[in-house]
Amino acid sequence: MILFFICLKFCKQKNIAIYFPNIKLLQKASAKNRLGLNIVKFLTIFFLIISLASPIKEDNIVINNDKGYEISLILDASGSMQEGGKFTIVKDIVKDFINKRKHDKLALSIFADFAYVAVPLTYDKRSIKRLLNRIEVGVAGVRQTALYEALFLSSNLFKTSHSKEKIAILLTDGIDNANTIPLDVAIKTAKKYGIKVYTIGVGSMGDFNPTVLQQIASQTGGKFFHANTQQKLQQIYKTINKLEKSEIKANKYVKKTYYFQYSLALAILFMLIYFYMANKE
């Protein structure tokens, strides 16, 4: 447009000059017409430049195959998890883990006096993190630890799953004392649906039963971890993330919508108006 204004001033069209005695009056009479022509000319060039710039709108469409990992996060929310702010630390680390599992389905289960599924398997990571922010110790009681019930309930989430990779990450700082589901039943259910269970014991070895957590992990093809510091817990989730890293190559499509035709149509319209006004003179 800068070039247009420069040319408008200095690139004057040379015509045959005819002089009149009252040339100033004639110039004044045609000044309005020249202004109108210049405006229409400007609009023509303006919309032609926009058309050449080819304005587009891009929409990224990512299509994920159903070959992704399905991961159930099982968290202990019993009264002991309140000590030293353990539950708050765990929630922050789990949220970071969720952010790294972009192409996977995730579920969230909580247990204390009883176990319940807070969020079933879903791609909606925001919902899980939003709910995780609101869950506090005591939401399922504070006196007992229904660990086996949590594993059993979480395993049933995979009943209709067709995924080849099914994982559960079970975190606790206690020993099952709810006696609602036998340990062997919980393990058999996990094995039945082909779930690999990673168990994490938080705190000192006397807080939880490492033998039981090791048994759950070994019989389902997972691993047992022990974390007594925040740094170790962070490292454990990073390790699990690397061990079970999704290798999905999502199909990505870029939808482009072109808008040049609208500005081009306006440029042609103003060009026709310009020719009409110029010839009318």
C-alpha cells in the first residue's frame, strides 16, 4: 500500500493538455470526482493485496487410534495420607504424570474406608485434574484402608476394554484393614483383564506391607516401588512413564479454509465501479 500511495503522487498519467481560461473553476468542479475515483482505486488495490496474501484459517484435527494405553490411577486418601501433606504432594505429582500421557485413556479411583471410582476411563484429562484438585483426605473416610477393594473395583473398569496395554498404578501408605475383598480375588480380577499393576508404597516400610505390594506387582507383571521422599516419588512416576511410554503416532490433519475469494470479489467489484466512474467523466 506504501508503493500505491507513492505511485499515486508521482506516477501521473500523461494526457494531451487542453487549456481553458477558467481552469481553476474546472479543477474545483472535478475535485470531488477525482477524490471518489482515488478512493475506489485504493479499495481495489487494497482488496487485491489481501487476495494475494491468501488469508486462511487452519484447524488441526488429531485422530487417535484405539491402540493407546489405558491407565487407572488408584490413590490412597485415608487419614494417614494427611501427615506431612503427603496427599497434596501426591496429587501434584500425579497431575504432572497426567499431563505427560497425552494419547492415553486415564481413570481415577480413590480409597480409604471404602473405594470408589472418581472418574472412569476417559481422554478428558481436564476433568480428572479438576476433580483431583477438589479431592481431599477424608472424602472416603479416615479410619480404614480398603486397598484390595480399590484394586478390584479399578480392575472392573477394564471389562469392556479392547486395549492391549492396560495399566494400574496403586499408591498407598497403609495396610488393608477393611476386609471387604480378599487379596487373591483382587489379583485374579486384575490378571483376568490383563492389567499390569505398578504398586507404590509411601513412607517407611512399617507403614505398609511391602510383601503384599510386591505380590500384587509380580503376579500382574508390574513392579513394586518404595518412596519415602517427594523426590523419590517424582522419580517413580517418571520411571513408570518411561516404562509404559505410548508409541502411538496420532494421525494429524490440517484443515485449511481459504478466504481469498471474498476479497477478490470485492476487488473486482470496486474495479468495475472505477471503470464506470472513469468513463462517465
